[in-house]
Amino acid sequence: MKPYFFFTWVAAAALLAGCGPNSTTSSNGAAERFTKPTSVQVQRRDITGYDMLKGAIYMPPEAQVSIYPKYNAPVQKVDAAVGDNVKRGQILVELAFPDVQAALQNAKDTYQAAQSAYESAKTQYDGPVKQAKQAVDQARSTERQIRSQTTPGGDATDLQQARSAREAAEQTLQQATADFNANMLIYKQQLDSAQAALTEARNGAKQAFVRSPIGGTLLVLNAQVGQTLGGDPKTPVATVANLAALQLKADLTPEQVTKVKVGTPVVAQFKETGDKVFDGKVSRIRTLPGSSGGPVVTEATIDLQNVSALVKPGMTITLLGVRTGEVKDVLAVPVQAVDQDSAGHTIVHVQKNGTWTDVSVETGLSDGNYTEIRSGLNEGDTIQVTP
């Protein structure tokens, strides 16, 4: 089956720009590539091979916080700018209360809403934890019962199975608890912020501060001097993220499950950071139930070495993979040139005597942009690249 390579068509177009006569040009001079097949020549190059992963950027809930208006109040001063590295508790925006009583009532309303949201979320997310606790209690009870019935030196198969079931149940409980804490974190932060605002208002403060609840990079700031905050409670005043905690999540294929383990090195590239390669390492692998009753999904969590905090939420992954090897000075073709015939044989379309001919090839390593050709082609052969 033709492998899936995780990179953008934009990147591929840049690699192949002007490579053949089948490119067209629009009225404004921009190349409209890949509207039809393009021809290129087989060349030699060095290739570092990757087993490509399909992944996405993930920010742990505790590592990114959006700060919402605590009351309706005009902005008196802005103390930070987007892109700044801020510390926990650092003042981002200063607000002025035009009316102390109105500020107190507004703070009370905000606190009550935050408290209600917290309790509702707690009820929603606590179910899996309770179920997991019940499963652990049952598994422990079963193990104790079987242990009492197992004679020394006798068949311990049932006891081993009960122990494994108990360990699996405890692991599920740990995961459910971690998920609960992660889901509840944002509600707890909003509740704490509302509590602090209510305390300020009760003390008769005539000025309030919007502070960063965590240390990190200021990604969003929706505040200008003279602007009244609080008109849209769904729009955050600011968003701060600890970009050093940014991770990647990748769903593993059945073949990759046997190869990718905790500790496996991974490399990544992003459209917005160009050719820079970021190193990472698999820190966790877990099995999740499939959506709508589908097959289970094995998910790998990758800790990324986000050097200089260059990678941010919302960026586009152009390469994510596990290195599988490296070859030097080998014949290579763009990955879009590799195809399959009706019998499942790997082929490349080669121009011979003015016509396109299907040629069987043996492929080797691929870096997501180019694929090594071990046999079937010669250097300089003209081949077809299909979008």
C-alpha cells in the first residue's frame, strides 16, 4: 500500500517548482502547479528516512490559560505585549472602577457563575473516576478471594490473571484521575480568579489588576487603554502558554505500535519555522476507545524540545516521524512519483520513446519529500509526478 507521508502539498510544490513543462502560469504571474502531472528527472541525493506519524500539536490544560474579564471596567494601563515572557502573578492590564458598588455586584455575579460552572464540570467529569474506583475495588476483592483459594505450590494461573486485572484497573483509575484533574483545571483557575476579584471589590478597591496565573509566553492580549472590558465574557483578556510544555499527539498504525515505544526519539518540522528540525521523545503511549464504537486507537504523546519557544499552538506540522536510517548519494524521486498498479506493485511512470511507461521499482528510505529508488530506474530518467 502506498505509504502516507505527513507533509503539506505546499512544501512539495516548493521542492518541484519549475521542474517540468506542465506547470501553467496565471494572469498575475503566479505558478499554478500540480493542476496536471509534472515531469522531473531522477537524481542522486542523501536521504534520512522516517517512519511518518500523523500528529497534532497539543497544549496540556495546565500549561495554557485564557484570562477572562473579572468585571466591566475600563482599561487604565496595559503593562505587557504579545510575545512577552511573563511571570506568574505579573500584571498584564490595570483596570479602573468607575463605580465601586457596580464593581462589587459585577464581581459577585462573576463568582457565582464561575462556582456554578465548576460544580457542573465536576459532576460531568467525576463519573469515569467513580466507575474506575468501583472497578479497582472489585478487582482487588476478586484477587483477595482467589489468593485465599490458591494453595502454595498449586496452579497460580487464576491468581496471575486476577493480579493482572487488578493492575490494569488501577492504571485505568490513575488515567481517569489525571483526566479529571486536567479537565477541571481551567474551571478551578476561573473560580480562583473570580474569588480574588470578589475579594478586591469587597475591600473597596478603586483599581484592579489582570495578572498572569502562570509563567509563559503572552500569546493573546485583547486590551487597549480606554477600552471597557467585560462586554463579551467569552473573549479572553489574555492567553498565556508555557511553550516549554507543548507536546505532540500522534495516532499509531498497527505496524507502528510494535516499533514506537516510550523513549523513542522523534523529529518534527513546522511550516511556520521553515527547515528547522525539532527533536522530541515519546513520553507516553495509551490505548483509547475508538469513536462511535470503532476500533481502539493507540496514541503516543511526544515531548518536544521547543527551543526558544518557537513552536506555538495552531502551527502546521510538515514532518513528524521516527528516524529509520540514512543513505548517501542514492537515486531518489519525489514521493508523489511513486504509485501502485492494479496488482499492487510499486511503480513509477517513466518516459520512454515519447510515451509514458509503468516501470516496477524497489523503494527504500523516504524523508517525506523524496523516496530512495533501489532498482528499476537510472539517473537522468524522466519521470512523472502526479499531484
